[in-house]
Amino acid sequence: MSGDGDGRRGRRGKSGSEPSMVPRERPTSYYGRPIVKGPVWKPEIPFYFFFGGLAGASACLAAAATFAGRPRLARRAWAGAFVGVSVSPVLLISDLGRPARFLYMLRVVKVTSPMSLGAWLLAANGGATTLAAALNVLMPKRRGGFPEVGAALVGAPLTTYTAALITNSAIPAWSEARIEMPFVFGASAAASAAGAAMLTVPAEEAEPARALGIAAVVVEEAAWRVMLRRLGPLAKAYEDGAPGRDDKAARALGAAGAVAFALGSRRGPGSVRTHRAVSTAGGALLLAGAVFRRWAVFKAGIASAADPHQTADLQRERMAAEGRPGA
Amino acid sequence: MSAHLIATPSAATYGEEAKPRKGFFTDTSVCIGCKACEVACKEWNHVPPDPQGFSGSSLDNSGELGANRWRHVAFIEQKVSVGIEEAAPESFVEEAARQNLVEEGLDPHSDEDGFRWLMSSDVCKHCTEAGCLDACPTGALFRTEFGTVVVQPDICNGCGYCVVSCPFGVIDQRKGDGRVWKCTMCYDRLKDDMEPAGAQACPTDSIQYGDLEELRERAARRVERLHERGRGEARLYGDSEDDGVGGFGAFFLLLDEPETYRLPADPVVPTRRSPEVWAAALGAAAALIGGVAASFLGRRP
């Protein structure tokens, strides 16, 4: 039929009165137009996913370093957390258009809206991180307390709620990744927090961040692979075109960063100064990889929404699997 | 239905001020594609114009529902048998006309020569469980006393989350304004006991407005009558409360699969997935805390 143009649909029967008797190969579309709408968010939002993740995971790393008595690692991680949580609202306000619009988020608490809960998480993390960071700067010998615990407890879900935000949507390639995506985001956030800390931390206190960075890259890659496999045909949204290119960049940067972290270890060959330089480079690579990871996911959502067959096929397969009439 | 978060308030929360749930029944079998509803909707609601060119998609040059189009008439051209070979001649004139057509080269038995129009006026479905309403972080989207779903423009902050939460791609952000807009089922008119503009403008009663319960009964009778007349392809869409959005406030009688009309066959409100979504997000958050703690274990500063 002329309304489709891509020939996906079977020929209709001869009789106009009984077309439903003719089995069709695949659902058709309306001139190839999307069924669901893609995100209308500005580029600020994927960058916010990165900075929010950096803030939350850095708060966890910083709190652990404070309690473990690694003050120099703690101070750098608190700085990362503070930068992340300070840049985040600026990005959100820039997306919304003006500051007052961000405050509208805080007029209600809505459990059905990950956006609402996330705004409150960000506000709570902002307060706790600012207090903990200030205390750690003012009292270098501090061994931790309620502000640190609070910042970490709110920080961890701050890194993963953004995954809940996008998977709690009508976009097929996002929604169907709802189990794995928070692990991808959490691991990517951990990699960025480790990366930020490793930029400047002295070698004798760097080991936990180094271990965290390497583990995060491994976990992220594993979660990503599981996600793509379980997505089946929907994985196309992550693999083709612009999202696919960003994904390749994210994986390459992450792997390179992890290798640099391993080579930069004190046990590796070379001088102390070389170790330090390699570790710093590894940190920068992990940060860049985390940015590309969020962009790959964001662009995949746009691609998935734009393809009416992703929406239609998923629903038809579900109907067929459940043996519902009309499938 | 399995257990799921339902925070979508119902008109019942209005207590004594609650009104019977209102809705649209769009019978596409009598839509003539005149677009009077599109025009009436724009005029009444002061919906801004948007650039419109020649789309090449049959007679549809307005595309799809969006911030500046709260009603949209779809045009679908299909090559199907016209079925005149089966019709018993009711008069000599008809028989002659049929013979004439065949002699002129039209083959009524061929797929290629038959042709039919499908036309349908699409609109916000005003879902029982509305994805946009659940997603809204500001409370700008609300359930009215008529059971419809409406955006309050003075509270909307333009976060755009409802846009990706609608299984039908209805609600949309307006460029330059940043806020979202969609059909209100003419909330202002409903409060004055008036019919929504689109339904009033419809010359064939393809768009019928009224109490949802009564519309559902009317629709069931209509589809039954069409089946009796041999229109086996007629089916109701969105009339059942057992679907993934708890039933539509605005439902349809279609003559083909929903996808043909740019409609999802099995829409599910994202909120029904929320327990899984949050279990995964909190599980991953706990894993993050555990991973960070583990990276300090066994290491002395």
C-alpha cells in the first residue's frame, strides 16, 4: 500500500470485506512516522547524566576515603562530588530555560515520577555533599560522620535514578533495558568518579580509586553486553549510526583508561613520575568514556523512538507471546 | 492486573464534585477527512499555526499530533479489491455502470486496481492510567472532574518528561515556549456543559462526545452492525479497561490494524514497569556502595 512504502506488509486479500483473514508479515506504519515521541531534551541533559553520576559516585568514594583515613583521596573526591553537584542544576536550569522553572520541580513529591524523585535526590545530595566537602576542607583529619554517610547514601541512587528516568518511558530501546541500564549508569558513574580522583591524587593514596576504576569498566562492559543481548532486535538502536559510534568511543576510552590505571600502578614498570602521568591520563580517558556512554544511550533513545517498527514489533511480539487475540 | 503503582488520580477524588467520565468515540468508518475538527480545535483553543508544506503523504499535510496540533486527521490510501464483482446489481443503471467500468479496463478482481480511503481523526486518549500525568514532576498535569487529563500551562516547567512517557506520542513541547501542550477535551467548554469543539464541528458524527459508559455501549452496537453488514475488519480500539492504560477516555472504531493509523497495538503506561525500574535502580545503587567499599578493603593507607 502507498501508505507505507517499505513493503513490510503482506498483500491484502481479494475481498474487501474480509481483509483480517489474510495473515500479514509485519505491522505496517503510517508513512513511516514514529508512534512515540523521542526526547525533546537539549544536549544539557546527557551531560547532566554524566555530572550527576560524577557527583553521586564521587560522594560515595569520598565518604569511603574519609572513613578509611585517606584524607588526600577524600579531598579530591569531595571536590569531584562538589563540582558534579554544582554543575548539575546549572545544566538542568539551562535545559528548562530559567531558574524558577527548576523550583517548580520542588513543589510536589511524586512517587510515580522518577523526574520528581530525582530532583529531590539532587537537592538532598547537593546539601549533604556541600556540608561534607566543607567539613573535610576545614578539618583535614576528620574521620567522617553523618554528612558523609548522608551524601553517600543519597549519592548512590543519584547515579542510577537517571537510568530509571529514561527506562520508565514509552521508548522501546530504553524501557526494555530497564534491568541493566542502572548498572551501566552506576558503573559508568563509578568510573568517572575514579577518573576524576586519579587526575590529581598522589600515588600513595590512589589505590582504592585505581581498583574502583578498573572494576567499574569491567562491570560496565559486562552490563552493557547483557543489555544488548537481552534487547534483541531493539539493540539496533544502540549499535547503528551515531549512537553506535558513541558506544564504540565509550568502550574504547573505558578500556584504554583501565589499561592506563593498571600500568600506572606502583607495582608496574617505570619511574614514579611515569606512573603518575599514566594514571592521570587514565583518569581523563575514563571521564571522556563516561561522557560518551551517556550520549550513546541518549541518542539510542532518539533513534528507537523515531522507528515506528521498534514500537510496533515489540508490542506485537508481546501480544503473540501472551497468546492474545489480534496478535 | 498485576500489582503496580497507580497514582493516577481518578475523578472520584473530587467527591461530590465528580462528574460522569466524559469521552470521545471516534467512528472512523464515517470519517470523510474534512478536517473540520482540526480547524475547530485550533480556533477554539487558540492553538498557534505551524509551518506546513506538501508532505506527499496523501492528503495529510499536517503530519501528526503535537504541541500545535491537538487533533489530527490521518489519510490512508489502500489498494484493495473494490468488491463490485460481488455486489448483486440493484438496478440496471448500476449493472450498466459496472459493465462499463470493466470494459474501460478496470479489473475488479485485481489488487492493483481496487482502492480505498481510511480516514481518522486522532486525539489525546485521556488514558485511565496516564503516562504523562504519572511522569509530571510539577503537578502541572492533572485529572479533571470529568476524568480527562489536562496541562496547566502556568505550572508546567517544560521538563519534557511527559513527552517520552506517552505511549501514543501525543503530548509535545512547543518550540520557543518550552512548555508542553495537548488536547484538553475543551475543558472550558465541558465546564459549561458544552460539547468539545472538534465533536461539534464534525459533520458526520464520526467524533461522538458524551458519557464514556454510554459511548462504549454505542460503539459495541455500531461494530456489531458493521460486522453484520460484512465489514469484518471493523474493530474497537481502546474500549477495554483491561488494556495497558486501563482503557481510553477517547477510543476508536478502526477499519484496519492500529499501526496503519500510527497507533500502538498494545500501549502500556510506563508506570506499570516502575516496580521493576526502581528495583533495578536501587539494586545498582547498593552495588555501587558495595563496590566502592570493596575497593578500600585490604588496603592500608
